[in-house]
Amino acid sequence: MEHWGSYLRGRVLEAFGRREAAVAAYRATLQAEPAFARAASRAAYLLTLMDRFGQAEPYFRRALEAEPGNAATHFNLGYALDKHGRHEEAVAAFREATRLRPALDRAWYGLGLALAALGRHREAVSALHEAATLQPMNPHAWYALGMAHHVLGDEAKFKEVVLHLVRFDPKMTRRLIQESGASDLAYLVRDLAV
């Protein structure tokens, strides 16, 4: 039971924004119960937020060794890997997260971004389409999907994305139009204050 006390202390510390102390509590938890996946996962997550991925990665691996079917941990590992430029490994982690939990929209989004970073835009379109379908009001997913279509030269699909996005996020639409150089669609957001 000692490990539960340390774990719960970590959660409270985390809730109060005391990340270092929370990580210390999770480490104490893991000393008492080495296979406690939740503590390893939380430590990994916090260390990643503190930009200490070198320390976080072993905790991710430990959590996944204890609970290989945890889609959220696969997602968090993918996010951390992608953030540190390890896109190919991130793709594998995101794919596993989507396999385990197909409705995990953020994993589809992460997968799409990692694939795009690798220049695999056709695959990125598929993943980003899934993310946008699962979260139809997520402007970031739609923006990324639009950019992937633009890079592929599929201007009809790009325009579909723009026309969808402008209905609920005109500012993101303007950004997409500007960054893609699609000046022919600028009339859709012309009246938007700069």
C-alpha cells in the first residue's frame, strides 16, 4: 500500500503545478512497486513537459512494458519522440495508439504530423482525415490536412478543407490561405481584422 500513498501524493503535487516534487513522488512509488505503470507513465509525462526527454524515455518504456495495451501511454511516447525529431519512432508509437484505440483523435493527429515531417504526405492525409473526422471542430487538424493536400498539389481537396474550416475558424482559415499562398481564396477571409 505504500506505493499508493506516494502515487497519490504525486497526483496532488502535480495538480498544484509542483512538477519536480511530483516526479520525486512517482520515483518513490516506483521504488516501492517497480511495475506500477501509472507512476512510470506520469513521471515520463511530466519529465517530457519539463523538456527532459532523456530522463522520460526510460519511464515510458517501463510503463509500456507493464501495460503494453495502454493507448494513452503510446500516444504520449509518440508525442515526446516527435517533439525531439525522432519522427519514424513517433509514427510507430502513434500507429500503436490508434490500433489500440481507433477513436483516439489526438493519436491520429500526431501520426499525421509525424508523417508530414517525414515528407510522407499521402499517408499524412489519411491520418489527418481520420483526426478531422473524429474531431470535426478541431481547427489544427483541418489546417494540417489542408497543408498536406496543398503539398500534394490536390487543390480541389485543399479548397474543400478551406471551405469547411472557414465555417468555424476564420482566423485559422486565413493562416492556411496565407501560408499556402492560395491568394485566390483570400476573399473568404478578407474582412477579418488583421
